[in-house]
Amino acid sequence: MFGLFFFILLTPGVSEFVCTSSDLEMSYTFCDSTAHVFMFNITPCSTVKKSVWKAALTWIPRCDIHFLKIVFNVWYDGAKALLWKELLCSGADDEYSICRTLKGETLVSTFDIKGSRIEFPKGNYSVVVQGFSDDSENNMLICLNFTMIVKQDAF
């Protein structure tokens, strides 16, 4: 049996769709000027409170991942709404599959996004997700700018 692997070499500045539906549209671009081998999607494409988002990630990092700090900056209709930082990999007893991925290795991971249980008001969201290889946030591994358009209020 042959497997089909689909990789996307994304060009900076080109918007890639994550999903689109009657109540949600989500896409992303890269913040930096370097092309990436990266793919991300979520299902179901809905903001219904009871739905659970399943995310799928395929990425070939440009350096070894021993330490990974993720920073989320969220804006809602142009106003800063949230700043959240999470240490995913510290180099010791890491629980996430992304930890210890080596430069050039293909990382394939699926996970739940628990934030989908939040009721998102209708509007435009901008989410900048940055990944750093150090605690001082000087060495950025990846930067994504997600655009999320919630087309209707939750009922």
C-alpha cells in the first residue's frame, strides 16, 4: 500500500485557507519572509459552542525543537483582546509530540483546540501566533498571522 504525502511549500505573504463555512472563515499568512513547509487545518469549520475543533498540523521545522514557547496575540475588531503565553517544550519531561523534533524532520500531529467552546461574537479576529526557541523571545522559529471572520453571532 502506498501512502500519499502532501506537503505545501508556502510562500510568504500568500494567504492559505484553514476552513470556510456559513458561520466561519479562517486563513493564515506567515509573518516572516522565509518560505515554510507547513500545513494546518481544523474541523469542523464552525463556531458552534458545542463543537470540538480537531486540528491537524504538518510542519518541517528549520531548527531542532528542544525549547518551544508559544505566544498568542489576539485582536477583535481592531482592539487587543488577549495575550497568552504557553511553554510547550522545556527540554525535560515534555509531554507534547512536537518536542524533540529535529531540523528537517516531518512533524505530523493532531490535537484538540479547547477554545472552540467559547462563544465568539460576530466580527473580525486577528491572531498572531509566534513560536520561540528561547524564553527571552528573541529567537523566533515560526510566526503565523491568522485571520478569523465570525459571520454570525452564536444562538
